[in-house]
Amino acid sequence: MGVHSEPLLMSIKDKGDVKQNHRQIGGTFMTEEDRRKEVALAEYKEVLTQFRALTDIRFKLLTYLPLGTVAAASFVSATNDLLKQPAISAFAFVVTLCIATYDKRNDQLYDELVSRAAELERELQIEHGSFLHRPKPWLKYGFVPVEHRWPIGLIYAAAASLWVYLFTTALVKDKIWLKFTAPAVVIACWQGLRWMENARSKKEKKAVESLMRQLLESNDDNSQTKLVETIAAQPILGINKNKAERRVAYHWKAYEQKRDSRGASALISAVIDLPARWIEDVSNGRR
């Protein structure tokens, strides 16, 4: 009994340790790594569901808006009643702008879903994942790139231009040049907004890179104060000093426990209301 009791006790103890590091599900034991992958896979499926939903919304908008605009134009040519009602054209123009703005917001959510799906594919070690290795817009016809964004924007701009034309026609009867100038102004404004969007994106990236670099390289007692001052001094971020102080003070303790790129991006995200994943990707050059 004495010879075999010690190995037996050790075996029982080892089994107890194994059970502490495993979780029993459905009669089987799962390690922490298995549980983490299970959670990641569940989130991956949810991300794909949201991705499909946003894509479905986009296709519906791109179907109904042009059809509705063409149907209205056909109605005008048939009855000529809409030409006498500038309020209707103005209302349709405003609705088109609102739908375009809504779709633009969906673009932001769409991009973050793609980024999150790619991150989950890395965690799940999915080789050649649909999002992880998503190709860039590589095809061009001359100087015209084949991609999603500018064609969709041009559809909205064209619909808005038509309503502006009908609105101008209802107000101006004899100045033909003005009827065609107004839609041209709308197209020019759309192109200007695209330029402003690109310029703003570059400024935001530059500001975020500066914040991440400052936060990771600074370890003195004034790091918190310096971060607040830097954020408040960046108008592109839209965060005043009082709000920055409150948010940095609230989230600083969590950052001190994990002073790395992931922790820094989480802190900055909580302060400036931009996605932490995007901030980290900008900092390491992925975006």
C-alpha cells in the first residue's frame, strides 16, 4: 500500500489540475484556447450576418432610388404637373441627400465589419480568408478605377442633379442655361465632398499616429496631462479639453495595467470616439 499510494495520489492530483484548466461542455472538456476560439467563431458568424445585412441594404437603395427617380421623371414628361410644384422637387432632393448620408454612414460600419472579420480570421488561423486577403481595387480603365465608392456616390449625385434640374425648371422658365448649370453645380459639389473626405481622412490618420506615438513613448508622470493637451489641440478630433480630461482620467487606470499598442489604442478610442482597431491599424501601418 505504501509503495503505490504516492503515485496514486499524484495521479489524482494531476487529474484535478487538468479539470481546473478545462471546462466541460456536452460531456467533453475544452481548454481555454478552445473556448476562446469558440467565442471568436461565434462573433465571426455574427459579423458576417451584419455584413450581409448592410450589403443587402445597399443593393436595395441602389435599386429603388434610381427607379423612383426615373419613374418621377417619366411622370413629369407625361403630365407636366410636377414642373409646376418646386416644393415636390425640393423635398425629393432633400430625401436623396438624406439617403446618401445614411448610406455613407453604412460605409463606415461596413469598413469596420470587414476589418473585424479579417482580425477574427487571423485569430482563428483561417488561411486565405475572404476578408483577411481581400484584394484591393486593382482594375483600371485608363485613369478610372473599378471600385464601389465613386460609382455609388455618382448615382446619388445624378439623382440629386435631376431633382435640382426639375426644381430650377419650376422656378425659371426662360433661362435655359440656368437649368443645366444647377445640376452641374451639384456634380461639382459631390466631387468637392470626395476631396474633403480624403483630406479629412489623411488629417485624422496623422493625428492618431501622433497620439499613439506620444502615448507609447512617454512614461513620465505628466503623460496623462500631455495626452489631454494634445487631443484638445487637434480640431480634427472634435474633443474639447474638459471632455478629454474626464475620459482620459476614467480610462487611464485600465491603460496603465497594459502599456502596449492594444491598450493605447483602446484608451485613445474611448477618448476620441474612433474604432480602436482602426487606430491600432493606422499606428502600425496596416491602414
